[in-house]
Amino acid sequence: MTGWDREWLEGVSRVTAAFERLPGSVRQDLESQARGMVAHKQAMQQLVGQVDAASHCAGCGGACCAKGKYHFSSVDLLVYLAAGQPLFAPRFDNGLCPFLGEPECLMPPGYRPFNCITFNCDLIEDQLPRDEVARFYRMEQELATRYAEIRALFPARNMDGALL
């Protein structure tokens, strides 16, 4: 087991324990917020799907994914837990983003981290109509608010930052 594997397991254990300690009413609120966040991310993905973003990403080999690492946050894990979604096993041995599988991300779009769901390369963004680009960035701001609302359910700064 690598240091990253150990750190991942410790982070998952810490967040899972905090989730399990939540009072029922707070957990229900979190479950509702998690459903809203997943739907919001899926809507963002559908917006870029208008220009067939997936084929553009496949064409360049997902260069942004290859460079991005460790963006999965405590809040992202809380959304998995609240939704009852089975957690994936990161691949710390691939030399790339540990959440990059073959041939694509290990996470469905609605569960991907903030940075992953909000990044659009110029190739994708240049093909979107101007009003859709503006809509996408409004959705990004709304998503940041959703993250803050979930973090606010926990003691100050307890769920900030990346899981690793």
C-alpha cells in the first residue's frame, strides 16, 4: 500500500465517521443537498454536451485530466455517502489523475469534483454560444454556493479542501 492509498483510506474514514455522526435531520438536509448538487453537475455536463465535449476530450486524450490531481474533496465524498453511491477505488499507480480510469473518469459526471466539472478548455468553450458560456459560469457560481452550504453543515473548516 502506497502513502497515497493510506492517506485516501484515512480521509475516507474521517469523513465517513463525521457523516455517520450526523443527526437525522441534518443527514436528511445533506441528502437533499447532495441530490441537488448531482443534478446541478449533470446539467452543467449536458450544457457542454451540446458541443460534444466528450469527443473533444477523447481527441486530446483528456490532457486536463492527465494534469489534474487530488481535486476530490470531503464534500464530494459526503455527496457519495449521502446518495448511497458506491465509492470507486483511485488508481494512484497510473502517474496521472488517480481518478482517471480506462478510458474515462472513474466518477459519473454528477459526482465529479468542482474543478473537473467546471473546467472547459478553449476548444469546448469557443464552440458554445456566448449566452451558454455565460449560463455555464452562472452555474459555476451556483455550484460553489452549493459546496459552501454543505460545508456549513459541519464545524468550521472541518470539510474544507481536498480529501488527500
